[in-house]
Amino acid sequence: MLKSRELFSISGLCVAGVLLIASNFADRFITQLPLNAKTVSAELDFDFKMMAAAQASAMGPRDGKFNLGRAATKDEIAAWDGDISPDGTGLPIGSGDAIDGEEVFAEHCAICHGDFAEGVDNWPELAGGMDTLADEDPVKTVGSYWPYLSTTWDYVKRSMPFGNAQSLSDDDVYAIVAYILYSNDIIEDDFILSNETFLDVEMPNVNGFIIDDRLTSESHFWNKKVCMSNCKSEVKITMRAAVLDVTPEDEETKTNQVSLKSEKVSEPNQVNVKLEAEVAELDAELLKSGEKAFKKCKSCHQIGAGAKNKTGPHLNGIFGRKIGGIEGFKYSKVFKAMKDEGRVWDEESMAAFLAAPKKYAKGTKMSFSGFKKDEDIVSTIEYLKSFQTLN
Ligand code: HEC
Ligand code: HEC
């Protein structure tokens, strides 16, 4: 308890320190506050500066300059600019093989990484772990995990041996990298690793990484066009939250509510229980009629645990699912096109589709003429929703 309180106060101090520094920075490079500073209270002023500092640290100041320090010189940049690209760009001329590498490795690296790059105590292992990446406790080494050899070369040259970084010659680095490859059974001991043979080595996990395409593949999460006015041609009350007293009243429900309200005054707890029971019942009832309405769909669609595609695709987790999004199901052209547009099922599109499938998706393969009654649509949607967590 005491310890955690200490930790807490230390981290509190750190936060305060960071905030202080941030506000100092804000003072220096923010020229304009959003409001005339004189008319702003001290607290507000502070808030603005904090916001500005946070913005500036995320995006840089508005004029693109921090006005701190001086530009790095060419020599300074060159001294750090040793990065090697996966295609070998940046590699210096040089060579070495695993036999030479074993010696250098034994001298400079083995004390921590083991004679065979297997790792000593808690120092990282550099070899082995093949085919463990899918395990619960994967062993990630240069051999099992790293996709490009350039990373190994760059890493060793730049930061190893630990505590004496950048002390190795280029040839030694080639030899050591060859030895690490040899320890991982990636090359034979007579292979000479050089700037010229570098790309002949293929790393086992080179295809184990995927390109991050979330900017396009997940754009439907944030690119939704939000309708703000005249979004529906017809607005109708399809359900009534009478017990919660939020639906505009008409004569029929009024009497109902009046009696509830009067009860509420006398016995609030009891009424709450009653209200909850009623709401649950409403859902259950809706579900029940939804299950019934779904009989019209059952000949073609499965839903529930283990549901498979039949004439139509399975309907588990349909809301939020891409329209036409089940891999391997043969959709019609119109469904494929909607998928390519990144469209996703929500309640609104589902209601429109179930009311008139052929109108909503002209050319659809789904031979169902549509529900005539709005209640069937509402209850079917409720029923579909009860399988949202399955997929
Ligand atoms: C004093 C101990 C020590 C010595 C000596 C040492 N290393 Fe390391 N090495 C480390 C530590 C600690 C790390 C992890 C560093 C980190 O994660 O920031 C590491 C990480 C590495 C890694 C990355 C491993 C991974 O999977 O992330 C490589 C490759 C490596 N060392 C190679 C070498 C080579 C080659 C030498 C000899 C030239 C060497 N090391 C010498 C301690 C040492
Ligand atoms: C005669 C068979 C049949 C019936 C009945 C039928 N469907 Fe379909 N359904 C299909 C087919 C086939 C598709 C694929 C449509 C396409 O590719 O054009 C489909 C597609 C769908 C989709 C889109 C799935 C996706 O992956 O985008 C939903 C949702 C759907 N149906 C719901 C229903 C509901 C709810 C009912 C009952 C009211 C119903 N269907 C009745 C055959 C049917």
C-alpha cells in the first residue's frame, strides 16, 4: 500500500514536470492564443496553452519551426546516417563468413548471447524458435521472426556489442551476421556474406508480415456519410417506449402512463421493478415474433452457432458486417458492387432491404419479395441482432 502510494506520488511528480515543460514550450512558440489573452481567466489561459502544447507536440508548431537549437551539420548527419534498407541500400563494401564470424562472435557476443547464439540467462537468443510464432509463447529470434537481413546488419553494426557499440569493423559485422544466419540453419558454413551476396539470403519469415492497409480496409468505420436532414421519406412510430415516457403521447398510451406515473409517486422501487420487467418482456416478445417471421428466411439462411452458408449466406453478426462480405459465398453482381463500395449492414439498410430486396439491390439473387408488414421487419431485425456476437 505504502509502496504504491509512493509510486503514485512519483508518477504524479513526473506528470507535473511534463506539464510544466509543455507549458513552457507553449509559451515560447505559440504566438497567438485563440482568444485575446487579456480577456481570458488564468485557468482558461492555462487550458489553452496546454491544448496548444499538446497540439504542437503532436503536429509541430504552425510555422513548421521549433526555433530550438541549430540545424545538424552534414558531418553530424553522416555519422548517424548508417541505415541499411531491406534491398541492401546503404551496405558498405565488405564480406565475411560464418567460420570467421564464430570467432568474433565468441569474443564479443557469446558472453551474453551464448556460444551458439542460443542466449545466456535472460539475454536474448538470436537463433532457433522456428515455427513457434503461432504458439502461445513464441520464440522470436533473428531466424524465426525478423523479415529482413538488413535489420540484423544494421542492428549489430549500430548497437552491439552492448556497452561497446559501433566498435566492430564492417567485415566483422558481415562475418558475425553470417554466423547468426548459420546458427539459424539459413546458410551453409562456406557461404560468404558480402554486399554482393546479401540479397541471396532469404529470411524464413519474410512473408510473415502484412502491409498495414487499415487506411482503406477499415475506412468504412469512419467514412460513414451521416445524414443530417430529410433522411427518410416517411417517419413512423414503430415501437413505443411508453414505460420510459419518451415517445410523444397519443390518447391510447396516455392513460397507461398516467397510471404508471401515479404509482411511481407512491412506490418508486416497486414501479422500477415493474418497468424493467415490462421492458424485458417487450424485447422477448419482439424476439419471439422475430423468430416466427424468420421462418420465411430459414429455407435459405442459417443463423446461430455453427451456421453455414446455404442458398443464402449465414447471417450471424450481420450488423456491422460488409454487405456481400462472406468470403467464398457467390454473391450477385449488385452485392459485389456494394461490397466494393465498402457498404455495411445497419438497421436502416436492413429495413430497406427486407421491405423490398429487389428494389434495394436491383438484380439480387435473393428470391424473397419482401415483408409487407413493418412489424415483421422490426421483429426480424431484433431477432438477427440476438446473434450479433456469433460469427
Ligand atoms: C553485455 C551483453 C551483450 C553483449 C556482449 C552483446 N549483446 Fe546483443 N543484446 C544484448 C541485449 C541486452 C539486447 C536487447 C537489447 C534491447 O532489446 O534493447 C541485445 C540484442 C541483440 C540483438 C537483437 C535481438 C532481438 O531479437 O531483438 C542482436 C541481433 C544482438 N544483440 C547481437 C549481438 C551481437 C552480434 C553481439 C556481438 C557483437 C552482441 N549482441 C553482444 C546484450 C548483449
Ligand atoms: C429463396 C432464398 C432466400 C430467402 C427466402 C431469403 N434469402 Fe436472404 N439471401 C439469399 C441469397 C441468395 C442472398 C445473396 C444475395 C445476392 O448475392 O444477391 C441473400 C442475401 C441476404 C442478406 C445479405 C447477406 C450479406 O452477406 O450481405 C441478408 C441480410 C439476407 N439475405 C437476409 C434475409 C432475410 C432476413 C430473409 C427472410 C426475411 C431472407 N434473407 C430470405 C437467399 C434468400
